[in-house]
Amino acid sequence: MKTLFLKPIFIVSLIFISPLIFAQTKIDVDKEIHDAALQYQGILKTHPDITKFPQSYSRDGKVMDRPSDWWCSGFFGGSLWYLFEYTKDTKWRNEADKWTMAVEKEKNNTSTHDLGFMLYCTFGNAYRLTHDTSYKAVMLTGASSLASRFNPDYGVIRSWDEWKGYDYPVIIDNMMNLEFLLWAAKASSSKKFYDISISHADKTIKNHFRKDYSSYHVVCYGEDGKVLKQGTHQGYADDSAWSRGQGWGLYGYTVMYRETKKKKYLKQAEHIAQYILNHPNLPEDKIPYWDFNDPAIPNTERDASAGAVISSALFELSQYTKEHKEQYFNAATTMLSSLTTPKYKAEIGTNGNFLLKHSVGSKPHQSEVDVPLVYADYYYLEALLRYDKLMKTGKLVL
């Protein structure tokens, strides 16, 4: 989910980072955005129907699209907004608006917790970059739809309606949707959205995280908010650390600190970062295996989407910490640099015109394994823009 703010703009500059501090190979952002634009021109040519949202490209050459009510429907439009942000080319603005409006009807969708991904990546970026209040109105409606899934007796936002016989499952991914609610709290002056976000984040710290700060994927709640089960849906095992889930948690608590300035959220984000970066199974190029605890390591798949999410989150987190700022910036840069290499980045005109190769959706279900995924591209572009701002100015304007 994109980092967005209403005016007045808040400049994240608690700790100034001079680019000269870091001995890193510089990433050619101009080239990477140029290549991304070429690839996405290809996707636009093959997707004239805006009811079919680009999702992936199978290893046997099949285009995989999804409808607007799929949780990933906002990522393509969001990526187009990033291309517009960097290039200032109105053709990208026009395409971004078209794909943004294609998900507008989901503002009334109360059957999913993923409205942050669906609406905030699209309408949020649109409003941030254009200040058109029509985008804002859609988001406020969508935030109310998302908030309807919160049960105050449980203290968390319900993710799915059912999982393995449990009727109140909550997944770590849900931390990514709190930024949407926190934006809505400011935009509407409604404390309700803020209180929901705090409650959900606090309950997630209590029930999703183990002593080593790895997280369960799914926690199921029952009467009076009692925890009935802690397990996984997309990871290797109930007690393993699914890599993208660790990324969702890292990103989510970094945002929670930025929005609330509560130190407990900064500490949580730093603990998660240390778990990831110090894990013995994190490869040298810092692109994680799909699960940190897969016993087949090193003979198992990497997850470029996890690397992109973690890289983007670490760039922001590096702005808030004094002790680990260099470590986080360098790790984020290593991850991003790895993603720009031919090992992970597709050649122009290949890979269904997606940017990154080698992501994993859900290996236990043999779904989207070792393929491009639209959200990997989104967070890759976000990480590139964050890196570019930090290298040029030493600060992020979020």
C-alpha cells in the first residue's frame, strides 16, 4: 500500500540520511523506470478490457487476469500512477485514471478486508498526485466499508468470512490496510477509523507474533476475542515464517509508527526487520525464499514480491531509527539492486510484460508459483521511487 498524506505535506526527516554515507552500488532509476514504462506499454496493448485486471503470466505462456473484486485489482493502476509520478508524462496519468476508475465500484464492497490494496493504491495515489477531491470521496466510502468488518468485541478487522471451519480469521496481510483507515481518520476527522487501526495493530502484536518476532499468517478468533487457532494458509507450516507475511508485518508497523508516533510500533517494526535481516536462511542477495523455514532451502523458490515489499518498507524505516538506519538503508538497497538484475528482472517484451520474475503466490496450493505477480511490480516501483528520493534529497515526502 502506498504511503500517502493529505496536505499539508509532512516531511519525514527525523533523521537526515546523506547519500554519501552509504557505500552502495548506485541504482540507475532512470533506466529502471524507462524499462518499466516499455513493459507496461505492452500490458496496456494486451489489456483493452478494463474489467480484466493484469495479475500474472503463467510459465506456459498464459495471461492471468482477475475481476475488480479480486484483492490485487488496485496494483496495476497504482503502478501506472508511479510511472506518472516519476515521468510526469500525461499519458500515464490518463491510463492510471482509467484503471483507477475501473475499481470504483469496490468502494461499497464489505465482503473483503483488502480495500486498502484495491482502493488506496489507486485512488490514494490519484488523490496524492492530483488533489482531485472526487478521488477522496470514493476513498471515504471505501474506508467505511472496510471499517464495517471490525468487531469491537474481538478488537480486530475480520479478514475472510471462513477458514477451516473458523468464522473470524485474521491474516497478517491485514496490517497493510490500516494505512487506508488512518488516512480516512485524518480526511474525515473521524476518530473511529483511528481507534480501529490502533486496536487491530495492538491485537496483532499480541496474537500474531512469536517470541522471535516472526509471525503466524492466520489467527482465528472466537467469542470474546479468544484465540482459537494460529496457523498458516500460504506458508510452509503453521509454525513457519512465510516470507511475504513477514514483509506485510514490517511494512504495516512502520506505517503505524509514522502515523501515530507510538514508540511501540517502531520497536515492533525494528524487531521484525532484525528477524528478517539476521535470519540464517536469508540469501546473500537478500531476496527471501518463499518461506524462511522451508526444509528444501536452498532448493526452493525465491519470492521477489517479498523482497520488493521488504525493500520498500526498510527505506522508510531507515528514516525513523538512529541505531539501525545504515543497516536498513543498505539492506533495502541491496534487495532493490538484486531485483534490477537479470536474475529477477524480465527482459523487455518477455514475462507477459510484467517487470519482475520469480514470485510465489501460494505454494501450498500450487497457485502462482515462480511467476510474475502484479503486486511485486507495484512495490518494486515504490521502492525505486523511495530510493530515488533518498539519494537525491536524503528524505522522503510521504
